[in-house]
Amino acid sequence: CGSRSRRQSRQVVWGVVGDRSQQTCQRLWETIPDGYRQAQCDTDFWEAYAKVLPAAQHTAVGKESGETAHVERWNLTLRQRLARFVRRTLSFSKSEEIHEAC
């Protein structure tokens, strides 16, 4: 799974659903409108980014930099909201009625 957001608004502007393969990263890059493809990309250290993104536009940064914090927070929120459908976690529905309502 991958997503991209605008730094100023923190709005997620595109994304793809998939595994963490290079092919998924390539699909993400190809969905980005041309105007956004010219922007600087700060990412985590996932190897596929280095293989797919142009080196001049790509900077791999650690969590301590805070540069990826808002998109990581979005990913966490999304995982928590979808968790009831994929595994038993803190988010799973304790009653079948609630599970069906969601």
C-alpha cells in the first residue's frame, strides 16, 4: 500500500492498494499526475522507492525527521479503521451486529 500527500495541506492526493513490492511502488508513481511528479519526495527507507523514484527528487528520511509523520499517521488511522475486516486486534467488532453495521 502506498500514498502521497501534499505537505502544506496534509491532504492525501493519491494512493494504491497492494503489497510492498517494487511493482506496487511503480503503480503508485504512475498514478501521480505529472504536475506532482516534479515535486521533492521524502520517503522512508523502503528499497522500492530508491529503484522507482528519480534520484534527484528522492530523499529517504528517518522517523526522527518528522517529514513523513503525517502520511504515517494517515496509514495508521486507515489500518485501524479497516482492521475489523482483516484480523482480530483491538479494533475487531465484539458483536456480529456491530461488525455487519460497519
